[in-house]
Amino acid sequence: MDIQFTEEQELLRSSVQRLLRDQYDFDARRKIVASEEGFSRKQWEAFAELGLFAAPFSEDVGGLGGGPLSTMIIMQEFGRHLVVEPFVETVVLAGGLLEHTGSEEQKQGFIPDIIAGMKTWALAWSEKGSRFDLANVATTALHQGKDYVLSGEKTAVIAAPWADYLIVSARTSGHRDDRSGVSLFVVDRRAANLDLQSFKTIDGRRAAEISLRNVRGQLLGKKGEGVGALEACRDRAVGALCAEAVGAMAELNSATLEYSKTRKQFGSTIGSFQVLQHRMVDMFIAHQEALSLMQHFSLSLGANEAGLSRLASGAKSKIGYAGRFIADQAVQLHGGMGMTNELNVGHYFKRISSINIQFGDPAFHLLRFAQLDAAA
């Protein structure tokens, strides 16, 4: 598949490419990751000024109406440059939930600050033992006055140390693994009785374990219908993460091909060895298959086609396996250098590994795809 971009989409892609080429090379990225905060406020403001945060939102909430295709374009380029700033967490996850499930007051109150780059968000849904199950929620929420009071634990919340607000899933009724009874809440990250234990992830980002003890939260969407909202959110997140992975794969293939033209072994460049040529051809094919599937899924997201959840699992699984294959081959073909922090190859490997476990690893989504296929 080869998407024919509109003039506006081509302009968006070239603008992102130019910004990242000029301001976000590998050395700049390493400095950002090594900084105390772990991401760049300056770059975040530059992204906002370029209109990247407005691009996916509908015009009704002040966005540019670009939808999933805009997200795909942005995330592919972010994947090429290993951007660590929380675009997915703030715009795709939180922004998508606010736009699709929030009240008019919540949309007007929160989304403009996201578009302007003034506030960052994170989604706290995962708990110990939940194993990618959006309905497996033990955190509770009790109605108290205008708001709710939340108590529980959330684990591995990506971008939480950077966030101004969190969207937290909590149970308002039912048992721990009941599909019904899960609700979503907007929580101020600096609220009383909310504790964070921050840590660095393997791909250079920041995450946190979160403890809530009678923390006040504002209901987002309809009470008890949070799982459905999270499933739709996961589909959008899968689209963004797949695009990022495809961008990272392209860079790994390019870096490996260039290396094979200069690295000599037994008096010849390693690219002249037929067995290694075959491996690089396999890498190229894996990337092209992933690219085609990613584009197909993004188009389906934009059209809101039936069976999106099944297609999301198929894409996450297929692209996940392709990414792991390309990352493994790239590291092996670079030899010992591929494992060093000084070379970008190892960093792409780590990022692809992290993408593969976000919202379900390839094996989880392969099984889910088969189950949904059988039920269709």
C-alpha cells in the first residue's frame, strides 16, 4: 500500500522532518535523556508552535482535523529520531479520551492547553497482575460530593513524572475483572495523597509507580463504561505506536545498509557476502510489510471502519514481530558496536522492545486476533 498524501499532509511531514533534522539529532537526544527532567520543554514548545499537538484533533475542539493520518505522519518521524517527549501519552491517549468521552466543559477546559503545549498528561490504567487486561482493575472510586475519591495502585505509568494531569481507571462497581463497573477519572498529578515513585525505562523515558490514598478525581465519560473507552483508546494508541515502530525500523535498515558498505571482514566489505545480503533483504521485506499494514490500519482508523479492534491486534502483532526481527538483525550485523550506548542502533532496539510491550505484546495480540477472528 502507498498512501497518496494531500498537500497539507506533505507539508506536515516535511515540517516535522526539517524540525527534527535541525534540532533533534542523536547527540541532542542523548543530552535530553541524560538531563534531570528527562525530556525537553524547549522541544515540547517547538512541537506546539509547529501545530503538531493540534493536528490530530477535530476542528470542533480547536484542532486541525488531521485525525489518525496526521498522527501516523508525526509518529513515523518521531520513531526515526527516537523522540522521547510524551506526544502519545498527552495527545493520543489523554487527548483522545478527552475528545471522545469528555463533557463539553472538559473538552473546552483541557484540550486547548494540550494543543498549546502548556500541559502534559499520562494515562494510568495498568495494575500489578492485570497483564494487558483493561478490565482488570482493583483501584476503587467512591462518590463524594461533586467528585470521587480514588484509592489503589497503578504500575508502570509512562510519562507520569512529566504529567500535569493523569487519567486514572478505577472501579465504581463490580469485581476486579468485571468488564462493567470501570470508570475513568481526571486527577491532578500533584493532588494530596498521590505518591509517585519515578524510574527510568530501558528506552530512556520516565515512568512511575503510583499510589492513591483517597485522592480526589473528576469523572470522565459515563460511569461504569471506562473499558469501552479504553479499548477505543488502545486502538488509537496502537496506530501511533505502530507508526513509530515503522519509523524506527526504517532507520535501522538504513544504518545497517550503510555499515555493511564500509565494514570490512576478510578483506571485503560485509555487504558483499551473499548470506548477509539475504538477511538485509529479509529486513527490507519485513519493513515494507509493516509499513503497508501500518498505513492500512491508519486509514481504517480515520474512516472508523468496522472491526478496528481486530485489525489493531493484527497490526500490533505483525509489526511487533517485524520490529523485533529487524532490531535483532541490526544489532547482530553491527557486531559488538550494536550493543554500545554510543551507537544509535542499540537505542532503536530498546525503543522497539518497549513499544512491543505497550498495550500488549505481539503474542498477546496474536491470540486476541485469533479469538476475535473466531468470534466474527
